[in-house]
Amino acid sequence: MDKPSLLPLLDARLPLTEEGIAEAARLAGVPLAQAWGVVRYYPRYRGLPQGRLLVDDPVARARGFARLLEGADGTHPPLGLEALSPIHVRIEGRERYVEYQGHRVPFREFRLPFHLGHGERLLPPEPILDLAAYERIGGLQALRSLLGGRLSPHDLIQAVEEAGLLGRGGAAFPTHIKMRAVAQGEAPKYLVVNADESEPGNFKDRFLLEHHPFLVLEGALLAALATGASRIFLYVREEFEAAMLGLEKAVAELKEAGLLPVPTEVFRSGGLYICGEETALLESMEGKRAEPRLKPPFPVEKGLWGRPTLVQNVETLASLPVILKEGPRAWRQREPKLFSISGDVARPGLYELPLGTPLGEALRRAGAELGEIQAVLLGGAAGVFTKDLAFPLRYRERLPLGAGAMVAFGKEVDLWEVLLGLAQFFREESCGKCFPCPLGTAVQVEMVRRRERSKALLQDLAQTLKGSLCGLGQSAYWAYASLLEVEGAA
Amino acid sequence: MRTTCPYCGVGCQVEPTVKEGRIVQVLAPDIPPNHGALCVKGRFGLDFPFSEKRLLYPLVRESRREPFRRVSWEEALDFVASRLLAVLRRRGPEALAVFPSAKTTNEEVYLAQKLARVLLGTNHVDHCSRLCHSSSTAALSRSLGGASMTNPIEDIWKTDLFLVVGSNTTETHPVIGAMIKKRVRQGARLIVVDPRYTGMAEAATLWLRPHPGTDLFLFNAMARYILEEGLWDQGYVEERTEGFAEWRASVEGYTLEEAERITGVKRENIALAARLYATTERAGAYWAMGLTQHTKGTATVQALVNLALLTGKVGKEGAGLNPLRGQNNVQGAGDMGGLPDVFPGYLRVADQGARRRFEGLWGVGLNPQPGLRMTEVFQAIPQVEAIYLIGEDPVTSEPYQDHLKAKLEALPFLVVQDILENETTPFAHVVLPAASFLEKEGTFTNTDRRVQRVRQILEPPGEARPDWWIIQELGKRLAQALGRPWTLYLGPEAIWEEVRQAIPEMLGGITYPRLEREGVRWPCPEEDHPGEAVLFQEGFNTPSGKARFIPVDFTPPAETPSPEYPLVLSTGRVLYHWHGGTLSRNSQLKEAYPELKVEVNPKDAERLGIQDGEIIQVVSRRGRIRARAWVTERTPEGVVYAPFHFAEAPANRLTLDALDPISRIPEYKVSAVRVEKLD
Amino acid sequence: MRLKVNGQPVEAQEGSLLLDVVDVPTLCHHPHTETQGLCRLCLVEVDGRLLPACATPAREGMEVWTDTDALRTLRKTLLEWLALTTDLSLAPELQDLLASYGADPGRWGALTVRKGSAPIRDNPFFLRDYAKCVNCRRCVDACGDGIMGVYALTLENRGLLAHPTTPLDRPLPETPCVFCGNCVQVCPTGALRPLGLEV
Ligand code: SF4
Ligand code: SF4
Ligand code: SF4
Ligand code: SF4
Ligand code: FES
């Protein structure tokens, strides 16, 4: 990647003027047309909404959305704050704050409260924010083995295969296959850490980044060394300002200690849900509108700037040091997964549970009264409503696990109101590149608004959205279809 | 219905939609050469036949003091015939000249030159390529024995390096320019040699900005560097060329150091360009007027030819020597013998065998003496007494305009046959209204030698008639009076059949039915021959079959800046207009670029205190024009650039009529001028 | 290379696209631009997966289904949604498709997102009428990577509000536009059309 990327050049020129845009385009070596297309795409260049904004997540939708809105100037897309929802943020100019416990906490200082985390293998006993602390809890052993030659890249990928690690970002693709493909590709190759967590209901990556950055970095370095990637990019959701600062500090510390074998940098995301889609993410890094690419080719063949690229979720990478520490077989026995649980439970938070835990059990851990639960939204916006509390939380089962979000809804909740929130979310986040998705998500909003229950219409909607270019459109109707099923089952 | 764009040599295929006698939309079919793409001229500029300046009726007058009279075709043609005959009887064939046009069809050019040679007995036949590419023609014919693009347009997709010299391709041959740029986006290299920062320079991977008129030095220095570094293609030079040793000695003095001093291009960049060109297997050279419109145009093209031979680039796919022809049918006008020294098929007038062939075909004895070139004919007025001018507007396009106007004033008889009133019509004795390309049948031959159909879509307005009909009718009258043979053709296809018969080795295989689907390239001797794409793969068209190195030496431009005229003026075209502007400025295009803008470098502007957009005067030893200044880095310091499309501010009032000694092309690219503020 | 289309054996040339061997409607694909895979009208089914025929190379032994009920539903619905949101009055080919798929846009209720905008007349040659634009991007690509390399067009906004615009939203004459009209030629809906056609 020799060319400077357009987005950071634009960021350096905020607030944007026409001259600033033209200059950024010139420096990035791209036509003004491309720069303008980018400026008219990402919210932070178009201009952020101002004032006191209600975070519009499924929890807020379940808690009397209309009433909540009364005290707000507008809404903000979900921010991984579901465990604290309903909650407001405030935006004044380019300064952004979370209104938390009666204080305005700037984004760059706001971390999810540590007490929300419950776990021991992926989650630390206390926030681990410096290298010494990380080493005290046994960190960096795998990296040192690899650097010391006691562990070969081949063995590492082998271990990942034996562990059977599936990608934790939602697609559940076997990690070792991607790693191997990149390892076999021709240099230069890249690793991109997908830290653009924006699926409503999920806050596991956010928590890891904010409280356990070295674990994520160690995992990333392991993967980079195993695949021969010559650079690591941490593509972090731009609202997670504290996480970005923490990561930058951690990278600097590793470098200082001579433990950064692969140059690593933080890339501020485009700030849209679609930026989490791996190819849209790459587009935005290349200074374009974050619109998913047609696949094939897959990023492992042609990724960033056309080079073989491993794009991997935060939690997936954080699992690597754990797998190597515990040994793949032992790890596999009780495969740890982070579940973000929110909504009508007594102790919303992040729970590390073995895969296979029944849904009801997970909710009970978070203090739910199972008898009071009407339904659970599993997996986020691209997820499903279910009342099957016996459902084992595992990949490749009847229901999609997504990235492991669960939002519980009590008996009083109007699920159509929640669904409307999801439908509007999809309509707002559709990139507009392919046809079925922008059209279908707009039609869907109208259908949900009028509580359309026609099976035939819904089926045609689903059939058509299925033909979308990327996962966003393809999954946009899941929640709707599942709600009708849940209603039917009632 | 499909036809061929009448503007530039790309020869784009167009499908105009006509509604109520107007063109409302132009689409491009998905066939060669343009495969669906067009430029603004083909897309939105085809409406000039509807201009108010359209000539609708034959007009005649005895002398320039009288007003024109509208007359019948009979009367007009009789009048022209009688006046031409009078000159012929009194002064002989050398006092007559016929100028067919690179805008008219092959059939019409063929017929016009036939009329001149068979009936008037004169070889004073020429067309405007004199003004653009005759330098290329001269150099290529001498070295290779053929004067056209050696490679087809499609080869752009196989080319890995483009050496584009003096061609503002994106504006003058926009569809080819777009193709080259796309190929560069796919990874090919583009080396642009041009004093101006053109669209091509912008797209270039390496841009060399030599001082105007110094390209020859640059090429010779590149060649010397290639020799020195051992990067040349020894096998190719030995097998396929001759004259190498003598030529090699001639480039000795062209060191990189000297080249940097003379051209102003950094020596590293000259070396880099040379190295890339020499070491890229598929490297094609493309050029246009920037190279040819100099007193040493022929020598400069020759230097480029030498460079290509040295590195083995001719006769190969994706490479070659590719002059981009300007006018839509400038290739065809040459092919059809619209030149003073050759018959159709470039067979020499002076060659007895060639004369025999045409004497046999036409049934008369032919004049063995090559005729004068267009610029020389004008200078020979009043020894030349009558000119039959078809589709040309020399007052706008020829250099040193005031001088030319004086000459035309002195010309005893001028026939102007055209579709629109232009700057030359006021000098005419007879004006003959011609049909436009939309109103007749025929063929054009584009820059890569593709013969393509022109199809009638509309009826001619008023009493306008196709050029071939007018020439044929005039010929009938002359033939009767002179008792010479003259065929009456049923139409353009019948004329084409005679052309096929005349030069079967070149066009024998190309028939009208074959052209129905898409154009066919020459040489195409048989009907089942696909048409040659890449020339000279086997051998060259020279007596020995080898290409010839010809030593050429650098000489400075004819007019160099002086304290009184400190700036260099270059003239040329802009995208929205065509040539003298007669067509394009009578179409929708005029709205996009309504007035003359002269490009001035910001440093010069500052020195002269000129603001962007200010009205200025450009003054040369020959005249002055007024124009709006466009202060821009596009033109280098010390050089002002003026498009020549504007009759009310004709850039060619300023230019010099110094000629290239071989091709007789005028030096349009370098004249000394000064710029004055208008107070 | 041999493959099966709707159960029938079909011969295909090496390097051809599925589109070259199947008969499906297309909208975003144009042979001279590089846009493909956007409109999804040309989707076909291969091994239970939906693939755009315009962007999928034919491969030996492929079994392709082009006209399943699911695909018919998808195309019909998509056309209905286009008709619902976009002025297709100058897109006769789309109108024919609507008719042949028995489309009934009304069944989805009202939605008029794109229809509102007024035509932009900012140059002497053609107008831009985005109420008729389906956002296929053929124009943007023709102007940029596909043909011209001029980059006088780009995209504005996201989702259903996305449509072509000029850099800095300037009138075309103030952009690098060279008025080649190649964008007009590739526009399938009449959203870009020559002024000559306006009376
Ligand atoms: S499905 Fe939606 S988000 Fe994905 S490419 Fe299509 S429009 Fe964009
Ligand atoms: S490139 Fe030349 S032939 Fe093609 S449309 Fe333009 S002017 Fe006509
Ligand atoms: S007319 Fe202008 S906008 Fe359209 S393709 Fe040509 S340059 Fe681009
Ligand atoms: S204007 Fe025409 S070509 Fe451009 S996106 Fe819209 S419909 Fe497609
Ligand atoms: S034509 Fe294939 S997706 Fe549009």
C-alpha cells in the first residue's frame, strides 16, 4: 500500500471545504469525483447530527421509544451500549459524549464499565492496559514462542485447524482455511483486524478492545506471522475513540519493547454498519465508498489494494493466544465464546460461555426470569426472534448465532416496535449498490409499519432480498420472518 | 441507419436518429473501430447540415465586384466548364488546379483527381493533408514504403507502452485517446512528449516537456543512448533494415547533455524514456500534428522512424508507427490519388509503369510531370489561373492568412464547392452547393486504413447535390468539349468498382456488400481476404524489402523569438471544434466553446500584467488577432497556444508560411509573437 | 466446455460468462462498462446458490437454472419495486419486462422515493433526470473506468437515495466532462437523454 488513503486525508481536513476535498483527492492520487462520492457517503463528512441523541437500539425500542424520544433531538445508530440502554449521546460540533450516570463522558474516555464482563479465558480479571500487566497474566507466550522459533507458522495454523476455530464475526467460516489461503498467496500480503463492530446488540469486540488490547494485538501478530502478512491494520469503528487510543498506546508499547514484528496501525473506520462487511471495509480503506465487492474474488486472493488479505474479527484473533496456551484439544472441549446479553435481564453484560450452552441458561446467567421472557432477538439486526429457550448456542444450528448477541424482551414489549427499529436500521444502512436491498428494505419499513402479516407478500420480499449482493440485504428480512413465526407459535 | 462520423480520422460508426428532418439523437453501434463510444463531435455535432450557412443553390458571378446570381445547375456547370476550358486553351494544364477534399468520400476524391488528370491534364491535385500529415507521409514512404498507421486501432489493447508525441489525443482523436487511457489504467505505460500539459500528459506515466520544435533532437538523443547502452534490436536491424552504419554515425553528436540543453528535458528522463521504449516488446508510437507541422516535420518523423527501426518495433503486434490522421477521410484522399505526385494506390505519376496502368484504364495519355502542392499552387497565383476547390477552406486553414487572401484576390477564376458558406466563398466566382455526408452514399477510409460506408439518411436541402454528381456533370461537359473519354456512373458504388479495378492489390477485395456489416481494412486484394491488420510483418514496401534508416539533423525553427517578438505561438485544435471550425461551429458544439481563448503561461501573464479572461492582442510579423487570455499551466513559459477554429480571430493570420523542404507543410507550431494588453 | 442450462446440455466457449449462454433479463450490465452484479435481474441458480449471470464465468459441468419459481418471483418483485419508486416511462424494455412477468406494483402499497426530483439541464447537450434513474451506475462507469477515464460523474448518498451526481455537485460544464455522451448512450432508462429528443 504505497498510496496514502483518502479517508485519513479527509479526516485531517475536517471540517471539509471544497478546497480541502480537492487537496485530499490530489494527495491520494484519486479523481475529485471519487473524493466527492466518498464525502457524500460517510456520515462524518456529510455532517453529524447535533444535540442530544437517543441511541436507537432494540432495547430502547422495547422501552417505550416514542416517550424516550421526547427528551432527545434525534437518534444515533446503535453503539454497543445495549447493556446500558436506554442511553443518550450528545454531539456538539465534532465533540461527542456519552451521557452516563449523569455525566458527559467524551467518547475518547468512555469505556464500557468493566463490571459488565463475566469470563476468564478471553476476558481478563482486570483491565489489562499495559504490557507488564499483560505479561503478568501470562500474555505474549505464544508470540515469544513463534518469534523464538519454538512454534512454526505451519504448526500455528495446524493448531487453529485442530481447534476448529470458526470466525466470530458472524459468518462462522473456518479460520484456518482463510489463514492457509493467505499463507500460500504471494507477498505483499496484509492482515486487517475487523474491529468495526456495529451489529445491534453486540459489544464483545468493543469490550475486548477497550479492556484487553494486548490479547487482540497478540492474536493479530500471531496471525500475521503465520500468514506472512507484512502489515497489520486495525480497522476500528470510528466511534470507539477510547479503544483506538488504547490500541495505539499498546502498539507503541510493543514496539518499544521490540515485540512488534509486523508494522501495525490503527485505521479509523468509515462509521457505517456496512463497513463491517469485509470487502466494504477494504473499499473504505482504499479510499472509496464502503460498498461490498462482488465475490469471488475473495479477500484472501484479492484483498486490500488487490493483495492477499486476511480479514479477521477481533474475537477470532483474541482466541489464538488462548488456543495456543490451552492447546487446541483442551480449548475445543469447552470452546469459549463471548455473548452480549441485554434487554429484559437483571444483569445485562458480556458473558463468556462455552458453545452449546442452551439459550435459557445463558439468559439465566444474566439474571433473566425465564418465565417473563416473551422472545429473544438472537444475533442482532441480522438475527431472529425466538422463544426456543432450549436452543443450544452453537454455530450451524437451526438458528443463526451471528456474533453472539441476545436481546431479551419481556411480556410487555411490543415486538413490532422493535422490528420497526430493525427495519429502519436496515433501510438507513443499505449502501445502495445492488437493487434488491435498498428497494426491499424501504418496502419492508412500510410493511412493518402497517404490521403486514401477509405470508405471500413476506415470502416474495424474502425471496427478493435473498438475491442481494451482500449479507446485509440477504439477512434483512430474517427478523421480520421470524417474528411472524414467533407470533404463529404463540 | 448507420454511417461514419464526418469529423476525425478515427472514423467512428454512428447511428443518427432523424425526426422531422432533424437529428435528435446519435448512438454508436458495437462494432469497430469505436465499439459504442463516441466523442462530443460525433455525438452532438452532426447537426451542421442544418446550419443557416448552408449553401442551397448554385451561385455565379463574372467578377468579384458583382454580387452572386442564383442560377440553375445547367447554367452553373456550363459556366464553370467554359471558363476552365478557356484557361486550358490559353495557358495549358499547368494553369489549372483541382483540390479535392479529405472530407469528401473516396469515390469523390477519385473522381476529382480523375477529372484533373484525364480532362484537364494537370497533376496540380492536392488536399489538406498537406497541412497536417504530409510530413508523416513523406518520411514513412521513404523509409517503409507505406504511409499510414502500421498497426490497427485494436492493437491498443495489446500495447504495453505508448510513446505519444505531439498528439493531444484526448481532444483531437478522443475515442482513441480514451482507449489509450483505459489501457494505461490496465497497467500499460504512457510516455507523452509534448510542450503542453494536455489531457494525455495528465494521464502519462512519464511526461517529457521539450521546447517547441526540438523533438528531433530528443529522438536522436534517445537513439544514441539506446545504442550506447546496447539496448537496440541487433537481429532486427541486421535482417530487416538498411543504411544503419551511416545513420549510426549521424547521431554521434546527440548526447544526453546536449539534448538536455537544447530540449530542456532532464537527461535522466530522456534516458528513462529511451530505456522503457527500447526494452518494452510491445511499444507503439503515436503522433499527430505536434510533430509534423514544422519546417523540419519530415525530418522529425524520420527521427522517430529511425528510433522505431533501431528497437525493432515495426511489423509487430501491439507496436508500430502510428500517425493519427486528422480529417475523417485524409487517409482515403491520399489512397485515391488526391496528391500531386501519385495516382490512386500511391503509384507514382513519374513512373512509366504506373502511367501505363492508368492510361489503359482511363483511355488517355497522362501528364508525367508531378504537380504542385496546395501551398505552392497558392504561391503560384497568378501563373495558376483557375482553382476548383472542393470542400476546402484555405483562408481559415492555410498559414499567413493576409498573404493568402491577397493571392486569392489575384486569382482569375475560383470555384468553391462546399456545403456551408465559409471564409473562402467570398473569393469565389462560382459557388456550388454540395450535399453533406448525411445526404449521399460512399465510403471514407479512417486512420487505420478501414474503408467504411457513408450512407444517405436525408435528402439534400435546396438544390444541393452530392460532390460526385457535380464532378461527374462538370466532367461530362469538359469531356464533350475536349473529345476525351469520360464514364458516366450510376452512383458511388459504380465509381468504387472502378477503383477496385484500378488498384486491385490494395482494394480489390473490398466491395460494397462486404461493407454492409462493418468496415474492411486495406490492403485487401481478395474478397475472402480479411484485410491486413499489421503492416510489414513480412517485408517492407521498398525495392529491397528492407526498411531504410535515413540520417536527419536538427535545425532550429525557421522563426525564433526575438526581443520584439519574444514568445512562441503554437496553433492547434480544441476538443469541441473541427479544423477550420466550419462544421463544428455551425452545430450544437459552438455553445460549449463559443470564443477563442489563447493559452498563456502564468509566468508570462504576470510579466505582462495579464489577468485570466482579459482580452489581449497577439501580434506577429504578419498580423494581429484579438482573443481572451486563458492563464494556465497547460502551456509552458514562453509559449502561447491558440486554436485555429475561429474565423473572426484567425490564428493563422499570425503563422508563418515557411515550409518543410520535403513535405511542404507549413510551420504552424512555431511562430514568434508578442502579446499585448488591450488598453 | 459443456454445461447444463435448465437441464439441457449447452456448449460454451472458454472464458465466456454465464450471460453468454443463458437467456435472462439484464439491467446493470453493459458490454462496455464494467458494472455488473448490481441489479440482480440476471440471477440464476447454480448448486442452490444465486449467482449473477453477468458476473459469473461459465465452468465445465455447471448446472444452471434460469427460470425457477423463486427466480421468477425475484424478478417480478424487483421490477415491481422499480416501478413503484422510479419513473420508468422512458424505459420501454423495462415496461415490457414488467408486463411479461405479470408485475403488479400496487400490491406493495405506495412508495415514491425517487420520482420527485426535477430534471437537471445544465449543459447544451443532454439532461439528467434522476427521477427516472434506477442507479445502475452504467453512466458513472462509462465516464470513469469503463470508457472515458474522465470522472465527471460520481455517486451521491446511500441506499435508495443514492444516485449519480457530479464532483462537488457542480453543473457539468464546470466538471471535467467532455460531453462525449457515452453516459447517455449507456443509460437504460432515459434518465440521461439528449436535449434533441425534448420538444
Ligand atoms: S445488499 Fe445492501 S448493503 Fe449489500 S451491497 Fe446490496 S445494497 Fe449494499
Ligand atoms: S473520435 Fe472522431 S470519428 Fe469518433 S466521434 Fe469523435 S470526431 Fe467522430
Ligand atoms: S458526457 Fe460527460 S459525464 Fe457523460 S460520459 Fe462523457 S464526460 Fe462523462
Ligand atoms: S442515470 Fe441512467 S445510466 Fe446512470 S445510473 Fe441512472 S439509470 Fe443508470
Ligand atoms: S445484469 Fe447482471 S446483475 Fe444486473
